[in-house]
Amino acid sequence: MNRVVSTVMMMALTASLAQAQTSASGNAQGQATGTAQPKNPLTGAPTEAQASLIENTSMDATLKKDIQAKAAKTSAKTRARAEAKLDATSKEVDTQADQDESKVADRLSAEFGMTADELIAEKSSTGASWGGLMIAHTLSSNTTTAATAADLLTMHQDGMGWGEIAAGLGLDLGEAVSAVQSEGKVAAGTVKADGKIAVAHGPGAKAGLGLGVKTNTTAQAGGAKVGTSTAASAGVKIKP
């Protein structure tokens, strides 16, 4: 009798262990699969958040390719000359920020229609310099593309030069340089912020090509007037 009881107990224990192992294996596999590809538990499709992320990533990649393709139509030398001027202005703004960051933040935020705290938060989240942030906002405000300042900063951090980006946005490089230099003067405090970003024309510009859009800020940039009270000038001369 005791042997029968022992045999029954051993069989039950063996079955219990086997079931536990099977369950553990299934859970581990499910967790691994869920970690790699979390999906809607009812439909098995990607979650709404995942689908949005995939769509945004695809859109960003397409936007970058479009900008690179358009920029390629402008010679590398021309882009490089514009980029040297843009980088120089960026460094000047960074130097001003090193001396008094709060004043630079106040001036640029007033120009770009943001609070200083919002601009500082954007700088922190993007990891951009003050000069880079100023260029990104100036260019994005002038283009008809869907590119935001954050998009342009990402492209720049991924290796695209500001000259390439400006050309890819369809902006006249001379005017883009002039506009950025004008906003650099705002950052430095030599020109007062008026909330009207300096205009750059071009096929891809909001102002259109040669429409003579006016601005209220007057500045000298490379010997050419930027944002005069009449039509916007041709901007800094960038030799091809």
C-alpha cells in the first residue's frame, strides 16, 4: 500500500514539475518577444505609439533626403563658402552667450516669439549651441518646408553643414547668410529684437523669390544691407 501511495505521489510531482517548466518557458518566450516587438494584445499589430514613431521616423528620413538632394544642385564650393560665414556667426553668438547667457536667451526668445525658458529648454533637449539654435530658427522660419528648428539641428548634428542645409531648403545662400548675421547682431544686442526674423528669399522661401518682403531691422552684413525698410537686398555675395 505504501509503495502504491509513493508511486502515485512521485507521478504527481513529476507532472507538476513538467507543467511548471513548460509555463516558465512560455513566459520567458513571451517576454522576449514582447520586449523586442511590443504589439497590441488584441490585434497583434504595432501599438499606436509605435506606429506614430515609425511614421515620424520615416517622414524625418524623407525630409532629410529631399534637403540633401536639393542641396546637391548647388556646388560644394558655394555651400562651403556660405557655411564658413554661418559658422563664424554661430561662434560669435556662442562667445556672447559665454559672457552672459541669460541676455542672449532673452534677446533671441523675443525675436523668435518664445519665452527665454522655452528657448533654454529647447537648447537643453537638443544639445545645440546658442549659435546653432539661432541659425536653425532663422532658417526654419524662412522655409516653406515642414522642417522645424529641431529637425535642422538634428541634421546638422548628423553631419550636414549649415550651408548644405540652407541650400537644401531652397534659400538663396547669400540672403540666408545675411539673415543669420542680422539675427547674430540681435543676439549680441547691437540690434534690438523686434520679433520679425530677417528675411531670406529663394525658391523654397516663404517670402518667395524676389517679392521684396520688408523687415524692420537694418544691419550691415558683408557690405550688403539686410532687411531694409524697402525691399530685402540680395544678401551677402557668395561666389559660385
